[in-house]
Amino acid sequence: MAHGMAHRRVTMNDVAKLAGVSLKTVSNVVNGYEFVRESTRRKVLEAIDELGYSVNVTAKSLRQGRSDIIGLCIPDPQVPYFARLLSSVTEEAHLRGRQVMFSPSGVSRQHELDLLHGPLSSLADGMIMSPLHLSVEDEPVIDVDYPLVIIGDQLPLTSFDRVTTENRIGIYNATTRLIEHGCRRIAIIGVHDGQTAGAAPLRLTGYRQALRDAGLPNDPALEIPAAMWHQPGGEEAVRRMLAAGLNPDGIVCMSDLLAAGVLQELRRQSIRVPQDVRVFGFDDSVDSQYLYPSLSSVNPNLREVARTAVELICDRIEGQSPTLAGVTVHGRVQFTAPSTIRERESSLTEAAD
């Protein structure tokens, strides 16, 4: 494959440039047009072979070059947050007469690049992606020739439409509610040490700002790491926290899955919720209301995230300028869905007798 194209989907223009022919000539060869000189055909085929060009068979077979398929790439559909996002995007696309073709993307950076430039991108009219491993340094190799909408804060690029949630504000509000309920020594669980992009650093910023605005000291010891935002990560974080002699009166968790593990370990350690420590989660997952005690949580408004992402991708596919309210930078929409707080008294206050 030619230099510089290892991570970008090769286009017909690339083939034409390498073969030294017109775009129309490449199209004639690809579509089997018989009135092409053999020497020209050979040059085009050699360029196709060298570049690894693959034909968009769906676009070829449709009169208008459209498949009415939206590609969706999210890290892990087993995580409740992404499962709800998948479901919501699928429903919103269906309302617009489109189908969703889904592929999990959370394996590695290379896998995310392969999805951006592989068969899925050829079959779909456009793609919605929530990246986990790509970074702003990857912008040159993310260059694609189809509509792409990014979900989340992992890839804060203004060269694509992007839809985010209120990570900083959501955790700020959760921490503030704990303070309003009397907590003065609040831990946060889910910190990713050294990470500068994505949800984790933004949520940590919101936590610190809430403490600062309330005039409370920020104790770095209460910023508890958890590499994975799942139940075992929450359990292990509480064990480390207690072993270090830390006894907060409030805990804000960066996900509901972490909070589930936190509640389990607190119960094992005979620490009562909410009498001894109050707990807040993030995601407002369906399971959060069935935990014991039921969990107060930040609702990131995933339905609005999905609706906006689908509206953006459909507008781009149809060649229309998006009409969404949001910040427009260099012609690209940057939209943040507003979050809300779901309070369940059992994780915050004792129920009345």
C-alpha cells in the first residue's frame, strides 16, 4: 500500500492519481466498461492492487449511491451506557427510515482505524463512532471521505461533528448534592491517572470545582483510581481506600457500574449507606434503581445524544447544513446534551419511618 494510506480508506481519486488517468477512466474500469484500452486498464488495475482499493459495492448497486445504512461503532455493548446508546441510535435511525449496522470498536486503536477505513465504511452512507483509543494526534489518519459523527470527549476534534455529554457539569452537580446533604469529606472513584482526554479527566475537574466552590479542601488521597469502570473496579477501589485509612462521608462514582461494586464492598465492610457514607453514581442506568440501596445518579441524557447524532449524520448524508442548536466551529457542529440529576433517597438520606 502506498505511503500515507495505511490508515486511510483509499478512494477512486487516489487510484486515478497513481495511474495518471481521469476519475471517469477509473470508474469505467471498475464498472467493467469494455471500451477501455488494455494498456490503460492494466495501469488502473495495477494502481488498484498497489493501493489496496476496494469498491463500494453498495453504492455501485444503487441508483442514487445510497444504502440507507448508518454505521455505528461503540466500545462495548455489554456496558449499560453503550447498550442504551446502541438501542437509542437504532430507534432514532429507524424513525428516519434508516438501518444501523453495528460493530464493537473497543479492542484497540488499530481496530478503530480499521473500522473507519474498512468494509463497514464502504457499506454505510455515514458512520457514528464513540472512540476509546484514538486521540487528537490521529487526526491525519482519521481523514475519511464520508460523513462521520464523533460521540464523546475522547476525540475533541473540530474537523468532525461531535456530540458529548455533560461530564464535568454532571459530576459537579452530583458532588454538590452530596455537599448539600452534609458531606464534607468526599471521595471520587474512577480516576484515570495521566489521562488528559475523555470523560475521566472532565469528571475529575467537575469534582474538584464543586469542592472549591463550596470552600472545601481537595485531598488528592480521596481521588481513587479505577482503570475499568465496572463492578470489580469499584470493589477493589473501596478496599484500597479503606486499607489506606480513608473514611469519607460521601462517594461520587464515575459510573453506576463502579457504584454497584462500591455498594457491595461497603456492605461487606459493614459500612452503612447512607448512615455512614452517601453514594452517587453516573449514568442513571436501569439497574441503579434496583441496587440496594437504590442509587442516586447523573442522567447523561443518552436519548438526546442519540437523536442529535442521528440527525447530524442524516443531514450530512443528504447534503444539508445541520440546523441543530450548538456551537459551530469551521462548519462543524459541537453539541453537548444537557444532563439531569436522579435522586433516590436511599443512597442519600435515611427513609422516614
